[in-house]
Amino acid sequence: MTTLEGLQAPSFTLNNEKGEKVSLDNYAGKEYVLLYFYPKDETPGCITEACDFRDSYESFQDLNAVILGVSPDGEKAHTKFIEKHGLPFSLLIDEDHVVSEKYGVWKLKNMYGKEFMGIERSTFLIDPTGTVVKEWRKVKVKGHVEEALRCLRELVTAK
């Protein structure tokens, strides 16, 4: 997949954990969107990443950014994940992985010698005009949220 940086972000409308429709268009002209794709609720790396975003949530809000997580998990799994870890942001349901494919993060993975299709942990920072201003693919969880926050801070203060 070639980079999406500098291009219009692929549009989407997905249900969140409450069954509400969430669209990228909801944020157009208003705020930054930090869209992060993760493999599965309640797995170690995904818990760490979600909790890191939770712990930095106010800092992202202060910079006019909304955080949205995306995985193939359903409404019930997302709700339990949010409640268990006190997540202050929505998790979007991409069960048929259409949005994950649009962003080029639905990949062939290999774990313990077994191949399967799944989400490659990735994050996209989308500005209020709908442009992808930064992308992180094959994300390593440690330090990722701090890096995303630093990048957003630089963008906001450069304006």
C-alpha cells in the first residue's frame, strides 16, 4: 500500500459501541481525527495502546482532536472493553473490514506459523480538511501515543 499522507482520507461511516453511526464527515471543518486501527479487544498490545490513548485523552482534546479506535470486534466486545478500561472515546465496528481495507491495514498476518487476515496496527492523523497529515503503519505500541501527540502538537502550534 502506498502512503495516504497528503491525500484525502477515505471516507467512512461505521457504528460505534452504542450502535450510533459515526462518519468521518461528522468532524469535517471542526477537528482533527486520530483514527487508530487495532487487531482485537482485550489482547495485551491493544489494551496497552487503548489505555495509553485514554491516559493522554485530555491532551488530545486540548489540541482539538478526537480519538476513534477501529477493529473488527462487535458492539458487545467494544462495550466491555470500554467499560473495563475506562476508555473515554468511541470504538468503531468494522466487522466486514471494508474501512480497514480502504486504509490498507487489512493484511495477511502470521502468528505461530499460522497465516490469517487481520488488522495491522496503524494510526492516521486526519486534519479538519479531511487530509491525512501523518500515518503510522506497523505500529509498535511503546511510545506510539506520545509520538502521535507530539506530531499533533507540532501541527497545531505551526498554524
